[in-house]
Amino acid sequence: MPKVFDLKFPGECKTLPEGFWSAVDVWIKKPHVVNKRLCGVKETESEDVGSEALRFLLDDPGLSRDVLSFLTSGLSPAQTHEQETPWSSSVRTIIPKVSCYGSNLHKEVILKDLGRQQVTFLPFEEDSGGQVCLKRGNIYQIRLLHQDCEEWALELHALAPDAWLSDGVAYPKLPWLSTDLLPKLVRWAAECRSGEFRSTLSLLPVEKYSLMYQQLKEKYKAMVKIWPEVTDPEKFVYEDVAIATYLLVLWAEERAERSLTARQSFVDLGCGNGLLVHILTNEGHAGKGIDVRKRKIWDMYGSQTLLEEKAITPSESFLFPGTDWLIGNHSDELTPWIPVIAARSSYSCRYFVLPCCFFDFYGKYQRRQCKKSQYKEYIDFIAEVSRVSGFNTEEDCLRIPSTKRVCLVGKSRNYQLPDEAEAEQRRAHYVESRQTPSAVTVQGSGIRNDADCCHGSKDSDGTPGNSWGAGFQPRDRVETVRNCAALPREFVDSVVLRVANALLGMTEDSGGSSSDWNRGGSLSVSEVAGLLEQETLQLLKKECGGLQTLLKNNHQVFRVEGGRVYIRDWRDRKSSRVDTKRKPVAPGALKTRPCWFHDHHPQRCPLPAEHCAFAHGPDDLRPSTRPLKKIKKAAF
């Protein structure tokens, strides 16, 4: 059969052949990580089959003989007859991000030949009436070969490469399989690392998620254009759309499982910009969001979106007995408390939490295991809190533009209602055990007690009392800016001048440039710190990122890469990230900042004034007539 492409493994691969099947499973179960036009797949049916059983998978006897010949090529007649090596069979339905096939379903029969280390994909289409059409021209096979008992290689074979038909979605181009898929399979097989977390959307039907996400994305995409916050509109809008989609599908599945008719109610603790609350409310779920700081965008949602500006300290005075779900979306210091608050609100209260920053009940979370990543360890800690709080805890991974994508869901309890008192004792003892004398009080969740949320004290027989949240400090209403932007201008200028002069004094070769303009040398960040007084360093340590943040903020002067600091040369495309052949600055364009090099470099700015985005002298300065922005407040 035609071999389309082969690719050798680099060096000795001790992970093979097990790593091959691990890599193949990624392509089978999660093709969207390679083919970005897919949302995922839905797998059905899995069994071991022999060659005779394969005939029932293929309706056309002529095609059946053709395909069977492709599958058994290389087997001896005795092996074929005796069926010594059965195939493992499964069927997957391909789910595109945007459906363009109408009612037709694109499916594939996947046959794993475990003995010969090969997997075959037989695509077919199924219409609404159940009629099946095999796509003979798009049948392909991936084989793992051990060449000369030393080298490993992957081969891609196609049954009929000349008849291959691509639609760019379910059926990628044959060269794409060679140039994109095969190299990734080689890399995955060589690494053969099991992920720390579950695959994305493991708790949901992917096809329902895909359809709803496209609908909500289209419905709320206009929010990107009117976003009044200082945060990135595309990231925050589409991230909240994805989280809302997840919850809506999760809740729809819950209603079907429990035969519920009413839509679930919710409270979003630490709701931030409130968009998630707005979407869930618009989609028919009664609820509200609470945050310590009101955002500008809140006024744009309308009166139907309930958002409250207040803070909370976890206690019996702030429980939600009438609420179905509590939500913690990047809820920071409140994150470990959410399973506890949900458990104490009512036996039927459930929760969804998406952890971000690492906090314990009363301070920063302290690492205890070096064998896990810090993120994995923290997720495991929140899962432990959930279990001790009494929840059957499930973990999933969302598809959002964030590095912190793992969520925890508590939909049911691991104890019966009559055992509530005993369960509460376990919760209370666990929370108390986390409060150590050395615990550092930090800024809190952004919610505080409020009389209208008080539902009365509980009895003292093992149930929470007034002090179960004592020691928790809510976050200040106005968050302190600590990104070096609020430091005195004179202080920053003095640091910049000292560091720049030190670099220029090194007079390192200019890197092959024909110009003799001094680009100076380079220093590590720690070496730069050695140039500064202790008083200066102490002040910078109070800022997030410290000295390195200050240097990066002054990107007009410095380039910080790989932990080293350089003078930025605006002529150099790599250094300045602009085209060296760029057009002159448009006449009359605003130059609101003076050019540091024009004012301080011994040889002035290497660019002529008409090419420099910064002002060369007072006559070139065009101050903006717009009012200065206030110091930005960090989003929750």
C-alpha cells in the first residue's frame, strides 16, 4: 500500500512502544489540540474484533475486501486465518467548532492493531436517517516501525492517496497529516508523559458545549467593542463566555439527571466585572454577583443583572440556604472557603470553583510537596477541602484563554442528611487545623458581612459559630497598585540613569552593526541589583516584580531577555520589535514623551527625529490634550 510519509524518532526512545499508543490516544480523544477547527470528539462503542467481524462494519463487500487487504497487509495467511492479533475497535464522532455539515455526522471507525503497532482510521458519514457512506478515499493508517532493531520510525499510509478529499475541517489535507500531525505524534510518543490533570470538558457532552459556545459567542461578541475596563476585552469576554457555556451545559445535564424543571439559582462570589453573572441571568438563571469593588461596566448591564458591592467574612452570618450553586471564578482568598460555605448553606447547595491564586483559609498557601507542580498541589488541596466539607468532588479542565483552567465541581454529598452534625464536626476540625499561629493575614476575598444576608446563628452543638471565619481579612476596597507605576518619577529616573550609564560604560561590541553608536554591554538582573543602594532595593522589593518590573516598564531604554538587561537599539528589528524600514512618523502625530536617548545618551538618539516615536527636544513634544487617566485599579 502507498506510503505517504515517514518520520524517524530522534536518538534512543525508551518510551516506545508504549509512548506510541499514548500519543495516538491524544489524536483519537483530543484531535482539537492539533486541528484547531475541531471542538473535540465523542467516542462510542469499544470492543475487540477480528477480521470476520470487520465485515459487518463495512456494508459494501467490494470495499470490504479492499479495506481488509489494507488492514492485513504484511500478515501471513496463517495469521490472517487464525486471527491471532485482534483489533481494538472504537467509533468517534467528529465535532467541528462551527458546523457546516447540516444534519450529517462525520464519524470514524478506529482500529488499533496492538500486535503490529498500527492504527487505522476509516471515516464515514451518517445522515439523519441512519444511512452510512464510507469515505474510501480518506482511509489512512499510522504505523510504528522498529528499523534494524535500533531506530524507531512512524509511517503514514493511505489506502487511495490520489482519491483523497479534504474539506479543511473533518478531513484535513493529506500533506497536513504528514507535516503537522506526524511530528507531534513523534514528540508526544518520545515524551510519553501523563498529564497532571484530566482532559478538557471531561464532565460534559462536547457536542452540546460546542453548539452552545458558538451561540453565546455570537450573542455576546459585541461586548468586546464596548468594554470600558482597562483589562483585555477579548480575553475576558470570551473567557467568561466559555465559563458560562460550561455552567449552562453542566446545569442542563443536571436537570436532565434529576428530572428538574426549574433552572438553577446561583451566587457568584467575587464576581469582578460581572459578565458571567450577566450571561447566566440572560440565559434564564436567577442569581447575583457580589464583589468588594464596583466596576464601570456594571452600569451597562441593566437592572436585570444583580450585582452587589460589598465584602464578606466567612461566617454563619453569610450563608445562602436558598441558593442552588455557589460560583468562585478566580475568587482568590475566598477559594478554599467556597466548598465550606456551600456545605454549611444547605445540604442541597452545590458549588463550582475555578482556582487561580494560591491561598489557604487564613493566608498564603504554603507548599508541602516538591514532586508536584505548585498548581497541581493547590488543586489537590482545594479538592481535599471539598471532600472534607462533604462533597463528592469532580475535576475538569476548561477551554479558556488562561493558564489556570482546572475547575472543581461539587454536585452531591458523600454523606447522608441525618449525618450532618458529624459532617460539620469534620469540617470545623479541618478548618481549625489550618489556622496556625504563624499564618499571615493577607488581603481577602472581596466580600464582607452584610445584615441583609444574615440568616441567623446556628446551634452550638458542633455547628458553626460566630468565629469560624475569624482571622480572615477581606481585601481593601481600593487595591494598592504595586507594579512600580506609582513610584516617584524622580526615583525611577535616577535608577534608570544609573543602570543605563553602567551598561554604556561597558562599551561592548555592537554586535556586527556598521554604526559605532554605543549599545553598551549587558548585565544580569542580579548584577544590576548590585549597582543600587540597599534603601533603593528595599523600596523596590515592596513592588510586584521589583527591579525587573521597573526595568521592563522602561522599555524605551531597556530590553530584558533571559534574565539579562540590555540597552534597546531602536534601529534593530529584533531589539525594537519594529520594522527598520518603517515609514516616518506622521506629521502632527502626538509625541507625548521625550526621547531618553536624545536627552541622556552621549551620542544622542540613533534615529532621526522624523523616525522616532519620542520627542527630540521641547519643540518636538506634542502633549496630549486628553485628561490623564487615574491609576488603574486591578481587576478582581
